[in-house]
Amino acid sequence: QYWFRKPLFYIYCGIMFFLSTFIMATAAGIFEGLTATINSVTIVNSALAINGLLNEMNVILFFLLPSIIGGTIYKDFENEKHSVMFSYPFKKWEYLSAKFVAGLIITLLVMSFAAIGIMLGSVLPGTNPDLLGPFVLMNYVQSFVYYLIPNLIFYGAVVFAVVTFTRNVSVGFLTVLGLIIVQGFASTLTQDS
């Protein structure tokens, strides 16, 4: 309820929606007449392409995690409400897990706007129908279930823990940057030569 009153939530949703719509429309050849012709047999709304695009949007969302998931607990520390909340008859882990799940749900809502933007970008007038296959909702659902939600839970849990222990959102941003660097380094080491 707190996030739905904040304009920042709608700004995040709008950014993810318009950016993903633009990227998908560009991949689907909407600007083909203005630029070089795309000579590709890749279907841009295939399961692999949608998963790749949603994962790229997920990396952008990782940088919003300290603001969203870390912000859910940080505002209580900033306003000194955490000591009052811990005096209620619920346990500390219940309070912290409720804060984490609330932030995770808001993050998933923001990410769903990216998926809606990809869907819209593939059906805009002017896209090249040769680059598009049939619409399959399962391509989006599988990407969410197998890749996006587990990654958001992992990154979100790390950011939430760091912000909770340090009581500083800036450290959460540095943590995300460090995790992305470690992930890139690990993928470089494990790729086939």
C-alpha cells in the first residue's frame, strides 16, 4: 500500500515498460525503413529471445533493488519505527520476512511491466511480420518462473540483508554492483572456449 502511493513506483514501471517496448519494437524491425535492413532468420518473440530480453531488463532492475527491497526496511530504520515494531507480539523474523516479501512483490510488479512492454512492442504497427512468430504466453511465464523470480529472490535477499545490517541503502547499491561484477566474472570463467 505504501508503494502504490509513491510516484517512484510508477516511474519505475514506466521506465521498464517504455524501454522494453522500444527494444522489442526495434528488434521486430519497426525502424527497418529508416536504418539498415535486418537480414536475420531469428524470430524475435521466440522463447529464447524473450528470455534474453527479459533477463537484460532484469539486470536493469537489479539496480532498482536497493531502492525497492532495501527501501522497505530502510524507511523503518530512518523513522525509528523498527523499535516500536519489534515491541509488537510478532517475532523479528516474521517482521523482516514480511518486509522482504512486500518488496519482492513490488519488484515483480515492476518487472511485469517490462513483460507487458515486450508484448506490446511485438504487435506495434510497422513491425516486420517476417521476424515475428505466433504469440505464446508460456514463453513469458517460463522466463519468469525459471529465471527472473529465482534471480530476484537471490539478489533481493542479499540486498535486503545488507541494507538491514548496515542500515544504509547506498551500501545496497554497491552490493548490487559487486554481485553483477562477480556474476560477469564467473560467467567468463565458466564459458566454453
